[in-house]
Amino acid sequence: MRQIVLDTETTGLEPSQGHRIIEIGCVELMNRRLTGNNLHIYINPEREIDAGALEVHGITNEFLADKPVFAEIAKTFLDFVEGAELIIHNAPFDIGFLDHELQDLNRGFNSMASYCTILDTLAMARKKHPGQKNSLDALCKRYFVDNSQRELHGALLDAEILADVYLIMTGGQSSFSLGHDSGSEGVGAGKIRRLAKDRKPLKVIQASKDEVQAHLARLESIKKESGQKLWPGDD
């Protein structure tokens, strides 16, 4: 399965007000493994960047002056993502901007949903952790993903961090606590480290028939000695 973790940076918050995309970062996953085949593009928005947006990402109009406009990179971008599942944190924001850019070109491009399926990790996190903070920074803290380089937002960096968060969030539990601790999110110790691109898949060791039978016999013995059910529904 091919997945693309995607993030964008923009000149402001509303494409309906003429704001544009200035950076696209894409990180490729194949069968849930980082491939290193990423796409990173800076774009000249042909307009000024809002002061508030500049504080978030630090990308200036001067830096973007010699970069290609969206029309020049649209096909390259679509060729890279077509057919993949897009993984995006707060997908309506990024997809809204991308759809607006494609529509403005007036070249017969369709909406992003016609090229890719879309998974919103913010919606996923809210369902998995209701009532808790689910920003990318909060998820990094919860899943012990290193985001120390994230002094400013950047599309490729944020996509790389989100890829780590997504793989952990969908690959197992982040806490061994049976309750919720509002003062601390997650349980862990030791040095925080990023997931390696070339890490080997986890080895799954199946129990043998003899081990299964020994396990069942032990459970039956505990049940008889205690005279109680081991769990609800046990007869």
C-alpha cells in the first residue's frame, strides 16, 4: 500500500481570500515503511505573505521570489501523489488550499479526492484521544516522537514528524496506564529518538501447538483452584 504523508505552508488561512500555497512536503510510505522517496517544493505565491503566517513558518517573499509558481509544479505534484492515500493532519485545511489552487489553474484538473484517498490524522486522534489536545506537537509528546527541530513550521519537516506519529498511533498502544492522567500524556523513559527509515519490521513469533495447549491447561488449573471466572463471559 502506498501512502503519502503531506503538509503545506501558506500565505494565510483562507484560500477564499486569495491566500496561496508556498510549500509542499510529501513523505512516501510503502507498506508502512519510509522509503526516502520524498517530494519537497517551494512555490512563489505571487502575493505577500501575512505577518501572522510568517511568524509560524518563517518563509519570506524574498526567499520565494525565484521559486516556480503553482502552475509549473502542479503536474509534478499530482504525478507523485496520484493513486496514494494522503495522510494529513487537519486535512480539510490542506486539501482546501490544494483544490483551490487546482481550480484556479482552469486546466481541467479535478479535486484532490479524485486523485487520492484522504486520511485526516486530526480526526483520527480526536476519536482515539477524546477530550485531549491533539495538535501535532501534543501527539509528539504523547507518542514520544522527537520534534525538537520544529522551532518553526515547515512542510517537509512536519510531514516527516507526522509520518512517525501516524505509524506509532496506528501500530500499537502508547501507554500502559489503564486510566487517564491529565498531568502527563503517555508513559515512557529514556532518550527520545526518531524512527529509523531502515528499521526492520517487527518479528512475530507464533506459539506452538504444545505451548497453546500448556497455556490453556494452566488457565483451567487456575480457574479450578480459584473457583472463580477468569474474565467476564467465562463458563
